[in-house]
Amino acid sequence: MTDKPDIINKRSAAHASATSSSSVPLDSARDLTQGDVSAHLTRLTGFMMLSMMSFMVASLVETLYIGWVGTNELAAISFTFPVIFTLQGVSMGLGIGASSVVARSVGLGDHVRVRRVVTHVIVLGTTISLVMAVGTSFFLYDIFSLLGAEGVVLDLVVDYMWIWLIGLPVFTMTFVGTTLMRATGDAKTPGYLSALGSILHMAIAPFCIFGYGPIPAMGLEGAAISFIVARQLAFILFIYCFIFRDRMMGISMNGFFDSCRDILHVGLPAVASNMIMPFGMSVVTRLLAGHGVTVVAGYGVASRVESLLVMVIWAVGMSIAPLVGQNWGASAFDRVRTAMRLGGIFVMAWGGLCYATFYLLGEQMISLINDDPEVIHQAYTYLVIGTLSVGFMGLMNIATNSFNALGKPMPPLILSALQMVVLNIPIILIGDYFWGYRGIYAGGVLTSVVLSIVAWIWLHRTIDANGR
């Protein structure tokens, strides 16, 4: 059982320490331990949706441009998903680990620790991302050959990834930084900066892909170049806000290893969880490749279309994390339960709405990206099967983010391993054997439903056991 008086005393002591330091305490508008929980959740989710929607719309528009170039290019971009998710998963894990520490420190009132952790995780994330980018570049042909890419498609995807890897450090620093901003209660700035980056991406992409004036048509490589240029411009503004406006970073490396230990306590299991998901996606992609290029292309298009509406449940889950973290640090356990209850109701309702939308309008939405009848058919097949699990995916996402926010990273790791390795892969292999690619999609749905229910029960028991 938690010793509430002791926690409150620690919070008061930490607050006094922070006030006497040179670090600037966060303004009251970012204090998620006070005020209406639903209002905080709405505000955080709204700006998170702005961030994610802008990114997904830019991604969808990029897919639209690539679809105009050709089906081989569409298939090539689909093969990049598992690899990109794997590399981004490390960045996300570090961001999750640091934001868990930061949010609980904000709730405890320890602003000195907040600034120290922020400084150290940026250094750590930049170093790791540079190593990953260089290391991955040597094995691109081997990686995508294993995923099933061949011939022209293999050459296209490798050329794309060579360029994309150049922007990985910028992506890492931006993602980690915006996650930390949200942990302190600032959802507005990350939302606006992400929207700006996406607008720039959509504006620059046509020039790089199709060419204009002195700019040559670069096709798929141009898509990668436009992404890097746009995100670097947004990154410059992010750095200004992070360092000069909010003074969230210092230059001292004192306590670096202590910070790394705290960050990696949550971050390493989160990274491992993020690695498991792309592994499962790799298996799915490899199985789909056995059914032809159009199936892979349809799956890639459908995934982009699905992401437009599914991003809402990711926004809710990621928004709950700072709300849960700050209130857990402040021993406001009833507010933690309220946030989770509201989030769970919303994602299940949203899941039903998403499925109805895809069922009724899926073909029309897909045709905006690609007019190949076979690609439209394959993409729609995924939408009417795979999206049955949207609401349950939302429950799983809330549970995972909440566990990490509580500083309890092992349940998400165990759940991810169960989902992708123990259950999903055997089930989709069986589904593929008996029903082909439709069985692959149905197997994913079954896995999501079972594990989300387990995750939801586990989370509530954890909160009840520690927050009485």
C-alpha cells in the first residue's frame, strides 16, 4: 500500500528544492493534478490529434503522390513500414521512459529533476539514433530481401531508405522532445509544430517527386527527401521553444548515468515492446508478399487510410500518459481511475464508428489514392476485416501507456510479447494456411480482442492494489 503522507511530504520538499534552484517551475496551466479531468483529457487529446492527424494526412498525401507514380512504388513504400517502425520504436521507447520520469517528477514537484532528465535523454537519444542510422545502412538489401522484396521493388525501397536514414536523428530528437513537452502538460506547442512540419512536407513533396523547373523528378527518392527537409525546418522551431522559451535543457552532465538508469528502467522494456510489434508486422508483410504485389500494395494503402481514423485512439492513449503520470506522482489515484474510465468509453465508441465508416465508404476513400481495381479490392478486404479490432486496440493502447506512466514497464512488455509472438504469429500462420490473406487479417483481430481484455483487467487490478 502506498504511504500517502510520505509521498506528500516528499512532494513538498521537492517543490521547495525546485523553487530555490535556477530551474523554472512549470506554469499552473500545465498542472494536470488540478482541475477537471475530462477537460484536461480533451485538451491533451485535441492537440495530440492535431499532431497525429497532420502527420497522417501528410503520409496519406505522400501515398497519393506515390500511387500516381506507380504500383511498384506503392509496394516499395509498404515494405518500409516494419523497418521504419522498428527504428522509430527505439525513439519512442526512450521518449516513453523519459516522459514517465518527467511526468511523475512534475506531479511530485521536483522541477530540478525534470530539467536534468530532459537534458540527458536528448543526449542519449541523439547518440543512439546516429548509431542505428549508420548500422542499418549497411544491411538494407539483406533486410528487405528477407521481407520478400524483389527486383525493381527491392531497388526502390533500398534507395528510399538510404535517404530516410539521414533524417532519423532529427526525427528521434523531435519525437523525444515533443513527448517530454506533453509530459509537462504542454500539448499546444507539439501540436502546432507537428502541423507545421506536415504542411511543409505536403507542400515540398510534389516538387521533389514529380519535379518542377530546375528540380528533377525523383519519384520515391523525392518523397524521402521532402520528408527530411520539412521535418528539419520544423525541428529548428522546436529547438528554439525547448531551449530558449521553456529553458528545459541545461549543459550539465552531472548525474547522467543516474538519469539513464531511471529513463531506461521504463525505456528499455518500452523499446523491447516497440521492437516486438514491427517483428509481427514483418511476419505479416512476408506472408502477404506470398500472395502477390497487389496484396502488399493494397495492405499498404489500407493501412494509410485506416491510420486517419485510428490515430484518434492513439491520441487518447498517449494523452492519458501525462495525466496518469502526474496524478500518480501526486497520489491523486481517483483522478487516475477517472481518466482511464473516460478514455476506455471513448475508444470503444470510436472503434464502432470507424468500422461503420470503413464499411460504407472504404472503397471511395481508397480510390482517392489508387485507381487500380485490384488494389482497391485488396485494400477494402483489409478494411472490412482488420478494423474490427480498432476499439480493442484503443483499450490496449491506454493500458500500455498507463502502465509506463506508472513506472511499471514490464506488463506492456509481457503483453506485447504475448500479442505478437505467442498468439498473433501462430494464429495468422493458421489463418494464412486455411483462408489465405483474409485469414491473416482475421487472426490479427482475434489476437487484439483477447489481449486487450487481459490488459484492461490487469491495469485495473494494478491500480487498485497500489492506489487504495
